Amino acid sequence: MTKQTPLHALHLESSAKMVDFHGWQMPIHYGSQIKEHEVVRNDCGIFDVSHMTILDLKGNRTKEFLMKLLANDVQKLKNNYDCLYSAMLNEEGFVVDDLIAYKMDFGYRLIVNCARRDYDIGWIKHNLKEWDISMKERPNLCILAIQGPNTPEVLSKTGHKFLSEIIAKKSPSGDFKDQILATNTGYTGEKGLELVVPSEIGIILWKELLDLGAKPAGLGARDTLRIEAGLNLYGNDMDDSISPLECNMSWTVDLKDEQRNFIGKIPYCNLRNEDKHLIQVGLIFEERAIVRRNQKVTIGGDENLEGIVTSGSYSPTLKKSIALARIPVTEEDYCFAEVRGETIRAKITRPKFINL
């Protein structure tokens, strides 16, 4: 059965085009994906991302457990409501899922990808054996993401003054007031907040933010925005056969505490020390043809030196076709892809296309 977020009726009122997204009815756009993309880059957009899975963990040893479960180190979270981007790794050192961990007054909260909900819950439960820790899913909460350069102005007009304080702090930071968990995080590269709230408050906030000037944006714009910002999508740019070293996530693996033995640490370090792994890069194509996921690319014209596109799209900001790709380490500046029988060239860049 397809699930609906608490804001489903409001999306229909806005004439949103709805699609099935991993079992959820979600808005792909509200009329124009490109216009929504441009609103977030130049003004203020709001996304309903309530399809994400929220898991609350409680118990005296929860921090110790998460130090084992996550590749990043939750000891970095000194204050309640601050958060941390991390991956869960499997025993081979590959990415089970990427997530955000929050330090809460009751323990910790994890927000994971809806596409990995069942697997993640099973994986965490498997590793929770012999730990006196409870885990509870929170389907009664919804998540709103307010993103764009004019987000501070919009938030300053709400009745929740602490939101303006959070967005001004160094990221990632958070606070909890008025039943709103607010963190200055996002999936677009723009200034903004993500809000986790009870469903009834989420409906009120959505309406209020639209009245104050925010514009609704769907999953289509969310995808082009995150590709421009060089942000990964699970299942495209990484999965449980890919190391963080191969998807530009090595910065989320914390090795400073040599005594911390998180799951997947030894094989991750072995691959890191061998230094023979593929790397993630950005590609900017000279022609407008869209190059999609799993498209092979050849490096420097050498058919024996190949890479693969993991995400591709047209960039409304650059007005060019772009892609994230996983390729061998190379000093070449260009690669080539074949699209509809024609060979097109792309410049190899860092996996972040715009300066934000």
C-alpha cells in the first residue's frame, strides 16, 4: 500500500504531480521542476521530506553503541540537538546507508533513507543484540526542509524566533523549542533548515511558510539541486558494495580515536592504505545530451580506462549537462561518453559544480 505524508492533501491543493517514491506518494513538482530549482537557488523553497525514516534510540549505553555502529564519531556531538552526517558500514567496509545522527535529551535520533528503511532497521536490530537499548520508529513526525538564500528572511517573520538564531550558527547546529527540532542542514547546498515536528504542527508550518513567501518544491528539483552541490543519493552514488573512499565520503569516517572499533573499520583502512580504489568526480559535458546513471565513460580516449556515471542531469544553474561519476585516479582532464551513437566529451572536475 502506498503511504502518504501528513501534507499529502496540501500538495494536491497545490496541483502537485504525485509519483510513487519507494512506496510513498510524493510530489515530483508543482508545475515546473526548473522553476522550483531556480527558486531554491535564488529565493526560498520548501520541501516535504516526511518519507524519511526517523528512529529514536534510548539507553545508558546508546552513545557507546553508536560509536560502534557509525563510521563518524558521535562523541563530536557535545550539545543536545546538534547533529552529525555519517554512514553505517557493513563488515566489508561498504556503505549500508548514509544518515544524520542527532544528540537528543532522551538519547539519540537517526534519520535514514526511506528506501533503506527495512534493511536499516534489521541491521540496527541485529547489532543491538546484547545491548540494553530501545529503538522506536517515529511515523508521527514529519520533516520540512526550507532552503535558499532568502530563507533567513522568511524565517524571521515566523512566530518561532529561535529558527533565525539556528540558521545564523555554524553548521551543523540545532535546537529544540515549540516542539520543533531545527538543524541548519539540507540537501541542496543552500542556506536553510530542516525541521522535525509532530504532523499537526508540520501542516500549520507548511501553510505559514508559504504565506510568508516560501515556494513549494518537489523531488525533481531536489535531485538537480543535490547533484549541482555534489551530494550523494543512496542507490545511485553509493550502496553496500561501495566504500566511502569511492563516493567522496571519506571525510565522514573518523579515525582519530584509534581505540574506537566501528563496524567495517579494518577493511576500510585496508582499502585506504592500498590506495587503489576508484574516486568520485564531477563531469561537465560540452553538449546538452543528458548522461544517465550506469553510462560508461572512457578516460582520455583510452577504452581500457573506464569509469561509470552514478548520477546525471541537466544543470539549470550552469545551463549544461553534468554528472557525478566513479573513475580510476587519473591526471587526464577529459573523458568521453557515447550517447545515441555519438561520442561526447566532458571535463573532469571536483564533484561539486557550484560555489555556494
